[in-house]
Amino acid sequence: MKHKVLIASLLLGSALLATAAKDPVLMKINGKDIKLSEFEYLYHKNSQQQLEKESLEQYVDRFVTYKLKVADAEAAGIDTLSSFKREFQGYKADIFKPFLEDTTVREQQVREAYSHKLTNVDIDHFMYSLGRDPGETFKHMQLVDSLRQCILNGEDWEVVAQKYSIDPSVKNNKGHYGFITAGTFPYDFEKVVYETPVGQVSKPFRTDYGIHMIRVNAVRPDEGEVRCQHILKLFPRVRVLTDTMRMATKHKIDSVYALLKAGADFSELAQKESEDPGSAKKGGELPWFGHGRMVPQFDKVAFELEVGQMSEPFETNYGYHIIKKLETRGTPSLEDSRKSIEQRISTDKRKDAPRIARINQLKQQYNYKVNPNLHKYLTEALERHGQYDSAFVANYIAGSKEPLFTFAQKTVPLSTLLPSINRKAKLAKEAAVGYIESFIEPRSQAEVMDYYADNIINDTPEFANLLNEYRDGMLLFEISNRRVWEAAGKDTLGLTNYFEANRGKYTWDAPRFKGIILNAVNDSTLQAAKADIAAMAGLPIDSVTTALHQKYAGNIKMERMLMARGENKSVDHLFFNGPVPDGKYPCAMVLSGGLINQPQELADVRGQVTSDYQDVLEKRWVDQLKKRYPVSIDKKVLKKVK
């Protein structure tokens, strides 16, 4: 037994040594280990961002200073504040999001969707209903497959479609859709269309709308998009459209067409005559559209016209139209299309694919395995109990330790499915087993992702380094604000003393106006204000401005300022021969103050002094940190930096 313990200890020690060798400690700052991987991550990131490259030795000095400030923030307890924890958790959640998906899958989806946009596909379509349950759906799939065989054996597509297809459009198109473009049908339908070779009939496939098969007749390059104006005269909204009604509508559009031929403006006539409420108010203008976005007759005419050409009246299911073609453009580039493609992907069945791909990677990484005996356990339990009901759930699932699956060092029992399943479902024995097993995959995805989230710092160095960078950055900002930025602004005595000691640094190359300018809406108001100011001679300036505000309200404005030439129109007019100010307050006078050649006090150059004083506090602080917190660097490990 002692030998086994000794061997185990040696093995564990070897593993730890191997891990340490892969990522050794580069330095210790205030007793905290800084690993080589963290240093290299920030060193390389810094190198990419620097315009002027710095040596490794220079970066080490900056890195140590950075970590000393972080150590000071930790010593000050900033990382324990609830406000810090709350903000950090928000950052953590945002950083975690990209690690939840395999981004290569999303890029593949975008490129696949764009490749579809480059071509149009001419198809025939057949649709049959889904069943009321899996068994009936299977029978319907078999029926559609048998009809496919008939077509492959020479049966006419139109005959089969008109007899069996439940697609509402089959009455008009006899199962022929014509050329379609990418993005006009659900993705699972589009995928089959673009993957079926020309001349071939697809195998039956399911969507949320039914069971389908398609035949691809031809493929052509996409013709891009067009922009048109149109005028529409609608057919009456009746159950049965008579020839008389159709002819009356035709007469209306012919009258409009005659006016256009005589020189009437298309936009003006569309606003007045078109019965398309969406486009009429815009002069009949429609947004850009490609093939397949409009009804076939409209589509055909729009693409056959030349730019600037107007069509004759033509009929669609809605009524009679006249089109004028305004512009045409080719298929947008991948980058121009990316936003709309990604938006579409985010709303259809493709949206979860990057996450599922990431989970499958993790399952492989964690050695995920489904319990091979679970099916047998459920089948035998149902045989013993006799039926699926709430008692079966209580006896064989609620407290069951039978494993669902295992991964990493974790075993997930059958009982974890309890919140998901319906105890009162009416199910046959075989269906009940399938029903219970259908919850395994969703549960496994949730369990694996939760485990990954809890262990990502240990399992994913990229995440650990990025998260630590955010954490240290937050600490650095807060401690720098306390010790330097905010401290300098609050230290009025220190700023004043620094200004007086360094007054010679703060000079101007041109005079500035310092004081209060009074502006008035007109000269009569300005003269009245001057008289009042003369009457208040000897009073404090604040009392004067208060009295003037009360009497003249919005007819005057007063501003205390420190302005150089070119910074204020009133100052330029009064002191530098500038033009009379424009706007609401063109009349101006000096209420107090005048030109000064150099700063008189701290307030005159406070921004510059504060910035310089911050540098002083920064240097003083760093000197204190180097004395307060011990730093040790392993020179041998430093030589390993790549």
C-alpha cells in the first residue's frame, strides 16, 4: 500500500513539474506569480500596437510598473468592492461570448450563402403535407418517394404536381417555379435547391411547411438587381374576377399609359393614379430587387427593360402595371452582402450551428460518452411497470442514478431529466423510450457548456489571458484615478505651489482677454445696460450680473472667459478689429477685465499645470511602489520569451 501511495505521489509530482515546465513563473510581484504565458501574451499584443518597437528590456520595465500598480490596487481592496465585481462580471460575460462558438462555422455559412447569391436556379417544386405524428410523416415521405420514382420513370411532372401537390401555387404554375434567387426561401429548402445537380430530382426532404421534392432544370449567373417605378391599377377584390372587371381595369391602365406616352411625368402620375399604397406616395419608386422577389410577370418585364425604358401595360394576379426602369447593378460583393446574410442566418435554423460545433469540440475534448445501457434500462423498466405515467417517472426517473452520459470526470444521472419531461404524457412504451431519450442531447449540451464556463480559465489560456487583462486594466484605471488623475485635481494647494515654483514654464506667445463680456440683442438694450452698470459702480461684480440678469433676462447674455484671438467672435470684435458678431446677440461690451499678456494665476493655465502635476504624482507614486512591493525576475525564464 505504501508503495502505491509513493508511486501515485511521484506521478502527481511529475505531472505538476511538466505543467510548470510548460508555463514557468517569470516573475513575482508582491508575492504573486506572473507566468511566462501571460507576459508573452501582453508582450506580443503590445508589439503589434506599437508604432516604434521597443526592446524586451524596455517592455519588462513597463510591465513591472504596470503590475506594481495592479498590486497597489489589490492592496487597496479595489478588487473586493461590489461595484468592481459587478462591472467585472459584465466584462467576463461579454468576453465569454466568442468562446461559446466556433467562429469558422459562421464564416463558412456566410460564404456558402454568398455563393448561392451568385447564381439563379430554375426549379420545379412538389409539396406534400407532414403527418400528424412521426409514423404518419414517415408514410407521407414514402408516398412522395414513390411519386419521385414515377417521375424518374418518365411520368410528367406537371401531371403529378397537379394531382398530388398541396402547394397553393400549383394551380397557376403547374409545379414550375422558374428561376429563384438565394434568400427567398427557408434555408433548408434553399440548401437542397443549390445542392441538386441540373437535370436531377432531389430525394424527399422535410421543412416546417411540409415534405418537398424539387427538380433543377437550369442554372444561370445572377443578373444583379434593378430599381424601378411602377403604376398599378388593382383588380376588384372579389371572389370571382369577371372578364368585364378585368377589361375595366385594363381600360384604366390604358388611359394612364396614353398620358405617359403624351409626355406626362411618370412620378407625378404615379402619385396621382397608382393604387399601390406603398410606392404611390414615392412617385411609384420601388426598392432595389433581384430575381424572385416579385411575381414572375413583373420580374420578367423589369429585367428585360433597358434603363430609362418604360413598359407597356401588363397583367399580374394583382392587376395591371406599367414599369419604368431606373437603374441596374450587379450582385453586391461579399463584404457588402455580409451584414444582410448574417442577419438572415441569425433568424433561421443556422443560427445555432457555431454553438453546436463548439459543443461537439468540447465533447471530444472531455471524452463525452452516452451510457450504452440506458436504452435497455428504460425498456426493461417500462416492461416491469406496464406503462408510461407519473408513477413510472417517480419510481424509475426521479431518483435514478443510472448514468445518462459521462464527460471529463463528471457523471450525469437520469434524474437530471426530471424537470424537462412531461409526467402526464400519453405514450406507448416504445414511444416513451424515444421521448425520454430525446432530452439527452439538449441536456448534454447544457451540462458540457456549463462545465466549460466553470473551467474555461484552466482549459483555455486565451480566455484566461484576456480576462486577466481586463481585470488588471480595470484595477489600473481605478488606482491611477485615485493616486494621480483625481488626486491632482483635488490637490489645490499642491497645484498652486507647483505653479508658483514653475511659473516660468507657463507663458503665452500672444495676449488673451480675461474677464466678462456682455452681449445684447440690440444696441438700445446694450446702452440701457451700460447706464445701469454705471449706476451700480462700486458694487461687487456678482451683484451687478445678478441685477442685470433679473432686469434683462434673455435679452442679454454674460460670459466669464479667457480667450485668445480667433476663439470668440465678441473678443475678436472688441479687441482685435474683428467683424460685428452675428446671431442673436450682435452687440457686445466689456463688463470687467481686459487683455493680459501672460498668465496671472493658476486658473489661467490650470489644464496645463494639472497635466504636468499629474506627471509629478505619477513618478512619485511609482518610486513609492518600487520601495513598497518586492519584485523578482527569473532571468533564465526571461530568455525563453519568444
